[in-house]
Amino acid sequence: MFSSVAHLARANPFNTPHLQLVHDGLGNLRSNPPGPTGQPRRPRNLAAAAVEEYSCEFGSAKYYALCGFGGVLSCGLTHTAVVPLDLVKCRMQVDPQKYKGIFNGFSVTLKEDGVRGLAKGWAPTFIGYSMQGLCKFGFYEVFKVLYSNMLGEENTYLWRTSLYLAASASAEFFADIALAPMEAAKVRIQTQPGYANTLRDAAPKMYKEEGLKAFYKGVAPLWMRQIPYTMMKFACFERTVEALYKFVVPKPRSECSKPEQLVVTFVAGYIAGVFCAIVSHPADSVVSVLNKEKGSSASQVLKRLGFKGVWKGLFARIIMIGTLTALQWFIYDSVKVYFRLPRPPPPEMPESLKKKLGLTQ
């Protein structure tokens, strides 16, 4: 599978210009006039770029594997870091009478469970979201290349937002199947006092009571929460990066240093995160209540919560998801920088499309 995807990726519009020109054998000839001896002149900037070679080819198996590893780090580490905030948010959703707000929630939790109680559910969070990150980021890169080649170069540019939405939705479908068992265990640990304090206690108990259904009964509402969230996360991020380089950053991306590029990544990630939190919050409330209760369906929980109830804990989630999303994109992009992976710039209109639209002289 990966070999066929790698073949398609070589001519993909999302490929980096440097790799594409090298593949076509036109990199130096297009931009450099011949030297005195008739050989293409090698300018200093290209000579410097040649020193920094990529560690793998765009679309190769190694490329996708390292993208998946970046997803493991970005999702696993960040979600684990905000477990205390997530715990209070979940408790506000399932017991709003007791946990009346974010600060009250922290106060009550500290009074009842102490500081250690704020870390409840860290193990299923780390395992579950690491698996989710592997599938989310790894498959997103795969589907983006596949769908792009189905559309062709011109349609990829014209319909790039739809492509981001489709690729991210496809990736998240599989990512949530990987996440569901650990998410169910996490919610039980965090929202049911006395049920279990660790994953080792919770998982066998859940299986004994309800079988495998206990781990996957929340996968449908998880799709309802995570697929819109991920579609917004990737599409909004991609278009925000494009807009920042076009309207805000005073110089082209190619002239920005890697630290400067990572700052743009962080800012775009935070903007995307705010929209993500709003879009996915109602389904998140349903998931939290559903995993706590036995025998309830998503529709029953939604009806009981009502319009006002599904928005409980939104402020806490905006803070959490905004920070999370920004850090995830920052870590993911940093992994690409560290492993010297191809990092395609924001897409530009193909020359063929410019000619059709009369934008070239």
C-alpha cells in the first residue's frame, strides 16, 4: 500500500517544490542561467539548501511512519498534560449540581481527593490519545495524498478546503476506533467515585459487567464529537497558516527561519483549537454522561441534557482545546523539523490554472 502511495506522492501538488523539481530534473535549469562553461550555475541559496537534505522522500513509508510518531507525541503528551482540567470538565458535565464551575470544580476535587486526585485517568488518557494521534496524523497524510491524486493538480488547489475536510474525517474515523476503549475507561475513573482508581482496576471491571460493549458503546458519539472536531482542526489550521503567511507574516515562508515557522504553526493551531472546541462540545458532553451511565443511549442522554446542558463546561474546554491544539501542531511540526521530513509550503495556484484564468502575461 505504502509503495503505491509513495509513487503517487512524487507528483502530488502537496509535495515540496524542492523535491518535485529534483524529481523532474529541472530544479537548477529552471531558475539558473548557464554559467560560462555552459553548465547550470549553482547559486548560494540552493547550495545551502542542498546541504540540508530530507531524511526521506515525501509519501514514503518512512515519511508516514514518522508522521504517525509525531502524532503519538503530539496527542499523547498534550492530553496527558491537561488531565486535571479534563477531569474537572468531565465532572462538570456529569454532575453540574456539585461541580458548579471550573474553579469550584478544582476546589471540590482538591478537598475530596487531594492533589493526587487531579491525576485520575492519566494512564488511559496517555495510551488512548497516543493511539488516536498515530492514526489521526498518520492517516491524514495518507488520505490527503490519495484524495489529491484523485482530484488532480488544479482541482486540488480549487477544492483544497474540501480535501482537508475529507482527509481529516477519514483519518479520524479510524483514530476513534483506537481511542474508544481507553476513553471509556478514563471517564469511568474520573466521574464515578469509588468505581476504580487505575486502568488496571477499571478495565477488568468494565469487561466483567458489560463485556466488550463497555469499551465501544461510546464510539458513535465519539465519532459525533471527534470527526467534526478534527475536520475543523485540520481544515482551519491549513487555511489559517495560508492566511497568516499571505496577510500577516511580512516575508515569504521560504525566507522564515524554522523557529519563526514554528511560531506561525502555534498561532494557527490555537486559532483552530477555539473553533474545534465550540464545534465538538455538545457531543463531548453526551460522551461524558454516556460512558458514566449503564444502559443509556446517546439520544436519551441528549434529550435529558437539553440545549443548555450540552454547553456546560464550554469555557474550560475552550481553554483546554485551544492550548492542546496549538501545542499538538507545534510538537507535530517540530518532529518534522527534527527528523528532517519534507514540510510542504502553503499551496499555490498551478501555472496551468493561472493560464486558464488569464492571470499570466
